[in-house]
Amino acid sequence: MKPEKTMTDAQGQSVPVRYVNRYDRQRDRLVRQIAEDWARERLRIRALYETTEARLRLLEDLAAEGRTDRKLGRRGNFQATTFDGLIQASRSARYELRFDDRLRVAQEIIDEIIQEKAEGIDEDLAALIKGVFRPTGDGFLSQARVMGLFRLKIKHPRWQEAMDLIRDSIESRRGKNLLAVREKRSRDAEWESILLDIAAVAPVLGDEKLQEGAPA
């Protein structure tokens, strides 16, 4: 006798298929198919990224042949255009800023300066400076806010010491490369990006074509 087919519900319990209504069975099947399709496309996009990156590296090396004023191996910003000037592929190197423990020491100095009510620091500015060291929603400090401290003109003998500590605490790390492809319909047209964004190709809500191809 064959074992009875079951499905696992949201509570982790095995439920015989004969007790699962038709909609729930169809819902389970179709959502799984959607997830499989998306996972497959994600692998295809990853492969596309790697292929594009490899071709840009090759172009970069070809462009550098015979030149002594170009440093190879750094793989920074680079772009290449077709012979007719209508298609462009590019790589933009992203860098991330991090701060080491010296930032905490600088914060302590700044807190002391605020407590002393140094010249040029009123209550509003003090609140603004304290907000710089308040973590954002992801638990990290805002890099832009921290770097904004360098623009403040605070007259206190230890302020520059704090700024030097912050400057020395900065660690620049190479992040992910941003690849992009753009094209022109004609030489006088504006550049248009070829976006690999599912939202960019979705039909407008209310469009009758939205119903076309929908599973029955």
C-alpha cells in the first residue's frame, strides 16, 4: 500500500493532501514555480555580471597596451563605446568608508567640547552634532553626517584634535562594482540605460495587457 501523500502546513504539520482544498494546492504549486523561476533568473543574471565584468577587463587591458601612464590591475572606473558611438558599457567602482576605534575617542572629545559650551556651539548645533553619532536604522553611523563635521567652524583647542582623529580613523574599502549598459536610438538622442530591473518592464496597472499570459 502506497503511503498517503501529505503537505506541510505553516505550523510545520503534515496534512494529508485529500484534506487540502484545491485553491491551497494550486497556490502552493504556483508560488513554488514562481520562486524556482526567480532563482533560475538570479543565476542567469549572476553569470551575465561575471561575463560582462570579464569582457570589460579584457577591454581595459587592450586599451592599456603600449601605454606606460596607466596602472593595470586596479580595475577602477572604465567605460567603452561601440565604433558607431551608440552603445556604451561601463564599470563604476564603489568604495565604502569605515571608521576604526579612534572615532569613539573623537566622539568623547566632542562630547566634552559640547559640555563646555564652547564658542560657536548653541543648543541647536549641539543637538545636530550629537545626532551625527546616533546610529541609523541599519545600526551604522551615517558616513555623510560624520564627514559633515569637517565643515563646521568650531573654535575650541580640542576640536581640531577630534577632527584629526576622525580623519585618521577612516578606512576606505573597495565595494562592489556597478556595471551599466546604455544605448542611443540615434546620434542626436539621449542615452537610455538598459535596466535589468523587473519593475522597469512591468506593465502599468490597469493596462488590459496585464491579463495576457496569466495562468488560468
